[in-house]
Amino acid sequence: MHFHQHGYVSADPRIEAAAGYGIDRPEELPDEVDVLIVGSGPAGMIAAAQLSQYPEVNTRLIEKRDSRLVIGQADGIQARSVETFQAFGFAEEIMREGYHIVDMAFWNPDPKNPEHIIRTGRPKDDEAGISEFPHLIVNQARVLDYFAQFAKQSPARITPDYGIEFVDLQVAEVGVGSGTSGSADSDHPVTVTVRYTAGERAGEERTIRAGYVIGCDGARSGVRKSIGRTMTGDQANHAWGVMDVLANSDFPDIRTKCAISSKHGNILHIPREGGHLFRMYVDLGEVPADDARKVRETSVDDIIARANAIISPYSIDVKNVAWHSVYEVGHRLTDAFDDTDDTTPGSPSPRVFITGDACHTHSAKAGQGMNVSMQDGFNISWKLGQVLSGRSSHELLRTYSAERQVAAKNLIDFDKEWSTLMATPQEDLPDETYLQDFYVKTAEFPAGFMTEYAESMITTAPRHQELASGFPVGKRFKSARVQRTCDSNFVHLGHEARADGRWRIYVFADGAAPTVGGGRTSSTGKTGAPGPDTSKVTQLAEWLEFDPASPLVRYRREGEDLDALVELSVVYQQEHTEFSFPDVPTVFRPHVGEFDLEYVEKIFATLPDEDIFEERGISRDGAVVVVRPDQYVSGIFPLDAHDEISEFFEGVFLSEK
Ligand SMILES: Cc1cc2nc3c(=O)[nH]c(=O)nc-3n(C[C@H](O)[C@H](O)[C@H](O)COP(=O)(O)OP(=O)(O)OC[C@H]3O[C@@H](n4cnc5c(N)ncnc54)[C@H](O)[C@@H]3O)c2cc1C
């Protein structure tokens, strides 16, 4: 962690100094806000956490519940989510707390006695090593707690406004290219009616004005209805009897995740964090539209009896039911995730966004709901932060629906295939290991790593992909290990990126080692012609630090650190013993904070037996990898493509100079 740049910190370094709207943040929901988040589920809480890093944006989150979520709902945390938690600073803590899925066992009817089940396979959960992060099981309530802690400790000091319900909203027309500035109305054109659901004001309605609204209010979303979006998809829901129980059992895989298919039905079995506890999803089948919620009357005793029939000859002896529910869900999707159909550049930009279950729902079998919802919330919140802090044009907001609607659609298609296969009796599948093979083959999808954003103002075409084939443009930046030069520590490059709203440029050097005298030294006030080192990386460094077209120069505000908007890291091909940080161009060791301290921890060397250049297919001629705040690769550039880099950022940021 990096935290002494503003002076010595002796208390918990995760608690950042309050700033902007975080200073004396009012308890009461104000009449006017920049961003109103509706709902404190995974989508809403990650959005609040991200926006808490933008203290100049007045963000509030309303939740109709009167306090935090206590129990139940989703529990499967995909590796991509753990990677995201790393950026929010709580991956290690949640990994300690969670149940780690290592294998997944498949059980099917015993051909010799079809009344009984036998284990037919136990593949590794991540056979191909898709991620260095684990696949975890942790209750949704804990995930929300961690985001809440991050939001509260960040500069904007955001905490949910519990006990306030969204009722309706209206968006006033503010004209073409709206929202850039102007009257209060054009900045806050959304009038939202809310109602207090708890406390002294329970039942009272009031209106507030918002610049933007993010609807994170779940499958029955009122925000979605208020903007006229409808869910389309399955006519029937699929129902599961879900129970979290403390039980004894002779089933040998009671502490292993299992897909169990028997003559008597199917179970998705999930051991839970903390020992003893496990969750069973007992398949209750398709529920016709005219069921009138009868399936919801299925009792926990029925669910337990069914479970015992399915796992015969084994059984469970339930001692305590911690939570149970009948969870009904279909594959449904809205056609867009915001309130505008007009995507013409310059037309009024969207003002209302919907995320998570409010715009797409999935089966529980692939465990996607919470995971994909978090990525929605992450995506829209940094974009709103960037637009509202005047860094980018409103056009950026259109990319939210364009990116996430397609991601959700692809996921639903995958989930349909997986849940259909899981419900197919063993004898109807092409062979005994068909389901298991499909699980292994498609593992990247449910792990959350198949999202690939198309070309847009924030994603280039993959013109230079061959320079870094292991960082596909549009996909999330896949970390690899390097060695920090200043202190010889082994670090995972991607794990260093915080969810602080900054963009990142990773410079992978050409073969030349850094040499003293390469370039000017702005930090000491000296300027002059480049020194004898004319390697491409040194020339790039010179351009990045001094050229008016460089993103670090052009978009930097008066008084800001060099790395305030875009953080720069450099990785050399040499080992860390072959050079020292003073040999490296000054742009890679910027001076930060009021004490003007040189920051030398973003200079890395290659590991001799784990060469990142080999592992990620990076050209020995070097490459520049640009990564956006939510960790997706925006573009790859040759080291000397200064104009191209400049042009790319011109489409992203608004000029300061
Ligand atoms: C009862 C239940 C059980 C579930 N069980 C499972 C499961 O077993 N496995 C699984 O994978 N997934 C399960 N899910 C789905 C999973 O929890 C969701 O996919 C995931 O939580 C989606 O996150 P979200 O943030 O979009 O919405 P949610 O987590 O649904 O959060 C929406 C939030 O908005 C609040 N809200 C709603 N309306 C308003 C309003 N008008 N005003 C203010 N606040 C409002 C809600 O109280 C809630 O806190 C379950 C969902 C529910 C509701």
C-alpha cells in the first residue's frame, strides 16, 4: 500500500482523508444530488464504492430496507469478482473468510443400480489456470459489507441511506448535448419521488432532483419501469428450493461443490464458508406463468425430503436451517440499459441507467447474478465519476449500455446452455462425461473472463494486438508476476491497480536497459536535450513527460500530481539486479504529494524464470498497454506511436489546456 505521500500515517491506512462532499456529509438525504443510486445490492454497493473515490461528485444511495442485508441470496464469487475485490482492497480478507472451490464433483445414477448415485468425475474447478484468484463461496451480505466499508473509508464517505424507497422518476428534457453545464435544472434534470419506509418519517414522500440515477433495485426494478424498459425472455421461471443448513451427512462430497443428477431430480450442492454450513439448490423444475406463486409454498421439509431422495444411498441429517427460500428466476433481458434509444453523437445523453437484476436475470446454476451485477455497477460508476468531474464528455455514458447489454446477452446464452445440460438426464447426454467436459471447456465464461468489449471511444481496434497477444484488447488485463526494482519484492502487476478511477499505462520496455542520463530531469528543475540513451522507451518517457500532446501533460490540472489521472508503470526486460531506479527516466518516478516525494514503486523488472514478456506474448521491441479504470484493456500501441496514443486519449478526456 502507498499512503505516506501526504505525511506520516500511523492509523489504519485504509481510511483516506475526507474530501469534497465527504467533508461534513449531511445525514439527511439532500434535495439535490449528482448521482442517486437506488438499491444496496452488489450492483449498487460497488457503484457507491467506486463513486466514493470521486469526492467532488455528490452521490447518495437509497435502500428500502431499514438496514444491511443479513442473510441469504447469492454466494458464488467468481475469480473475476475476487480480482475486482483486489482493486477495492479486500480480496485478501474475503479470501480468508470464504470457502475455496478447488474441485467440482459430478454425481450420476449408478448404471448397476439407477436408484443410487455414484461419482462420475471430479475435475479441477480451474483446470486451465484461468486466474490466480480463487473461486469462492461467501454470502452476499459479507460482500456488501466490504464494499460498504470501502465506501465509508473513502474520501466521499458514502454510506447507504437506509429506509428510503424509490417510487418514481421523471426526466426533464434538457436539449441536445445536455448536461455539460448551465442552470441547476439542466444539471439535475431527473426528479425522483421517494418514500420513507422506516423511522419517524415512515410513509412520508418527497421529491429530490438528481443529475443521474443508477437503478440497482433488483429484478422487480421500479427504475426500469419508470424509464419504460421491459424484460423479455423465458415465459416460465425455473424454481429451486434453496436451503442453507447445518447438517451431518455420510455423503463423501459434502464439503465439495457437486452437480448431482439422479432418478429423483437434480441438486447443485455448495459447501459454505465457515465449515459445517452448506447450501443445496434442489431443482423444482419449470414453473408455468399461471402457477400463481404456488411453488413458493414448497416447505423446507419438502426440500430436505427431496434432497435425501436425490442423494440416495446417502443422506443428510439437518440440525439447523439457517435460511431457505424458493428462488424463481428466468433468463430475461432488457433491450438497453439506459433511458435513451438515440445513440447519435451529440444527442441528449442518458440520465438513467439500470444494472444487475434490474436488466438481466440468470439461472442460479452458473452462479452469475451477483458477479455480473457487480461488473455493471463498476462499469457505469467510473464513467459517471469521470464525466461529473469534468474529465470526459457525456458521450462516454453511452458506452455503458453498449458494453454491458452485449455482455449480459452473451452470458444468458451461455447460462441457457449450461442450465439445460444440467437438467438433462445422464442417459440423454452424448456420453458419460459430457457435462463435466463442457464445464471444463467453458470455464472462462462462468469465471467472468469472457467479456470482450467492442471498439468504441474507449476501446481501440486490435490493430497492434501482435505486440502483446496475452492482453487481448477489450478483455480485462490479465495480471502476471514481475519484480519491483526498488525493494526486490515480487508483485502481481495487475494487483497493484486500485479502483481509484485512474487510467493506467503499462510500458513494456524494448530490450535496452535503462541508463543514467537518458532524458531530462524535471523534478530537480533541470531541463535539456535527451541524453545519450535513445531507446524507444526513453523517447516515449520524454514525450510522456514533456510533450503538450502527451495525456499526462494535456489533461493534467493545475497543481495535480503527474499520475493523478493516468498512472504509469514500466516493466524492463532486465532482471532487477541489472539496474536501479535512478537509472530510469523521471516520468516513471513522478514526484507526488505536498512534500514532492519521488515515487519509485512503479518500476519493475522481469523475473528470470517467469518472464512476463513470454507469459503475455509481449514483443521484445516493447509495447504500451492502456487499461481503463475497471481493468479492461483499451488499446495496445508500439512504443513510438506517440501520435496514436495522443489521438486515443483525445477521444477519452476533455482537454485542460
Ligand atoms: C430472495 C433472493 C434470493 C436469491 N437467491 C439467489 C441464490 O440463491 N443464488 C444466486 O446466484 N442468486 C440469488 N439471487 C440473485 C442474486 O442475489 C442477484 O442476482 C444479485 O443480488 C443481483 O444484484 P443486484 O444488485 O442487481 O440486485 P439485488 O441484490 O436484488 O439488490 C437490489 C436492492 O435494491 C433494493 N430495492 C429494491 N427496490 C427498491 C426501491 N424501490 N427503493 C429502494 N431500494 C430498493 C432491494 O432491497 C435490494 O437491496 C437471489 C435474489 C433474491 C432477491
